Amino acid sequence: MKRFISIFLCITLTALSAFSLFSCSKEKKNDGPVAYILAEKGNAYSLGLAESFKFAYEDKGGSPTMETFSSGTTDFSEYFNRAIEIGAKVIFLPNTIATAENLLNSAKKCGVNVPILAGDTWECESVLEAVKKTGLEVYFTTFFHESDTSTKVRDEFVTGFKKYLHDNSEYYEMNGANDRVTALSALGFDAYNTAMAAIRAAADEKGADLTSVDVATKLWDTEINGVCGKIVFDENGDPIKENVYIEKVNKDGSGFEFIKIQKVENNSEKGKSPEYDKMGFGIDKENKRITIGVFEPTTGDNAAGGKQELLGIMYANTLDKYITIGEDEYEVVLCVSDNGSLTEYAVTTATKLVEARSIIVIGSYGSSVSIEAAQTFEDAGIPAIGASCTSVDVTYTYEYYFRTTVSDSVEGEAMAEYAFELIK
């Protein structure tokens, strides 16, 4: 059923994208403030978040116009000139960090003087540098801010993670040569702890005979109070969360300013485990070892985000790396496999984690590579937890894929709500 829903959604989104392009200069459905949306063709994250924002903005009475550009585009002047021509009050750019600098440079060149909105990928150093050069007004969605220490788990995480970075110069450099605590690291931390909770639950029931399929089954009943909020999975493997953080990029490039928490109503109910029919993998009884696979980009366009996510996972592992099963203590080890930020490397990289007999996998930063690798994990009977990949297709399509962040349907709606606040 999940595959059928995904196929239907893909067809629908493709058709709607084509229609939105065709009707760009036609009469719009609403007479409200104009929003211009620019997404990347073939990018699951970009298109999904763009469509979600578009639908939500239109439902509020706004008038959205959406266009797409081809991968590899570096000059976006024609698009921003069009946004200015149609009188856009806000511009939404749900794009990867690889295109952020060129997008902002083109916007500055064209004289854009309205707020620019983006998705969670823009919480990175390259965006800080680009805004410092252009002086544009830029906001983005995210799922955590280090200033939010309203709970004990958040406060302890921020303090501990900063110390972890300062105690190791290599990790400090991996984080962008600063001790900034991003949502990616927090989400990676939560994903690891979610995986550990499911492994322990499976061990309580099956002992040392537990398999990766048992871990997948237990994930449906797992509940933890994470750094980024409580994690309880719905019928699609998504967390039942309502909060999306809105942040602004400081114009001097000094950092990110927390603006507000944007709530989006989420009436999803707790999901139930399907009848899994795979064999899966067992744990290494001889060496008393449990392997957690890490599927992240540490090279390529998304390397910065992948490294920050990886740091959160690694930090969590230093705090909790042993599981007692019966009278034996098993060490939990991380097997990191770099997907290079490329979909064409996804299956090969995922296969390495299968061959390493991973009991569960965490990753990846980047929805497209996650989707590309998902069938490999599912065929092997290995559950995967996406820490930050937001495309609905990641979990709607695959019964072994979960995530610790909200989907782009929630994220897009949150930004559409905030867009109206900005315009007013």
C-alpha cells in the first residue's frame, strides 16, 4: 500500500509541477500576496518541499508561482527577474547548499529586496558567507537551535557536544571549524539513541538471537525524549512532531538568529509494525559486537551536512556504546560508508553496510540518496533511520525506513505560515 501511495504522489507531483510551469503567466487561483518558488528538477527534496509550500500558501489565500531549473545551473538571473516582474512579496528557495551561493549572488545581482526563504539545508557556513557578501534577508526552517535549552536533554546535549568538539581538533574542523551546534548534529544524536532503544528492546525479547528484522519491528514501539523532541513513529515511520524552528541568517555572516517555533497541527496516530518477511542479520556473538551502519556523505556537495550529522552520531556513541545481553556485554561499533553525495554511489555504499552485517543503518543527509539506497536495505531486512532526509518518498515507499525529523509536508506548511507573517 505504501508503494502505491508513493507512486500516486510522484505522478501527482510531477503533473502539478508541469502544470505550475505551464500556468506561470496565467491567471492565478487566488488574489493574495504573490510568492515565487524555485525548485530543482529531479531533486526529491527540492520538489517535495516546494510543492508542500505551494499548496499550503495557496490554501491560505496566497498566490504562488512555481518554476524549476536544471541541475548544474549557476546563473539564476532570469528566474529572479521574473519574480520581480510578477511582484513577488517573498521568494522560496527549497534548494541544496550546493546551489545556495549562486542563488543568492543572482538574487543580489537582480536587485531582489524581499525576504528569501529556504529549507533546512541552509543551516551551513557557505550560506553565512553568501549572505555576508550580498546583505540579503534570508530565513530558513530547521528543527533545533542551540539556544533552546528548555529541557534537560537539550541542555546536556549542547554543553556536552561543544566540549566534544573542543576536545578533538579533527571533529572541530569537521564541524566547520567552530563549535556551533546545528540541527543536523542533534538529529543524528537522536537517530542513534532511537536505534539503541530499539536494539535493547529486541535484545530483551530475543536475547543474543535478535536480528535486524526484530530491531525493525521494535522501532514501531520505540518512544524516546530526544533533543529535537519526542520521537514516536506514525504509520509511515515519521515522528509525530508539530514544531519547526524558523531562523534568520545574520547579515554580517556571524551566525543564525532564532526567530520562533512554528507549530503545524499533526494529528497522526502511532503506527503498528507490518508483517516483515525478511531474514535479516544477527549480531556478532563470537566477538560480542553489534554494528550500526552510518550512511552519510563525507565527500561531495553535501559533505558539510553529512559530517555534522555524523558528528552527532559519533558523539552519541561515546556516551552509550555497550549493550548487556544476558551475562555478556556487547560493544556497539559504527561502520561509516561515504555515499559521496551522489545517487549513483548510493547502492554501492549501502551494499557495503549490508556486507558489514549492520543491524540497523542511520542516514543519509540528502533525500535522493536515501531513496536510491532504500531498496537495498529493505531487501536485506535492515531498518534505516533518516536523521534529516525530509522527502515523503523516503518513508511512504519503504517499510524499513524511518526518520527522526518531520517530512517536507510539515516543513513546507510551517514556512508557508511564516511567509504570511513576514508579509503582514
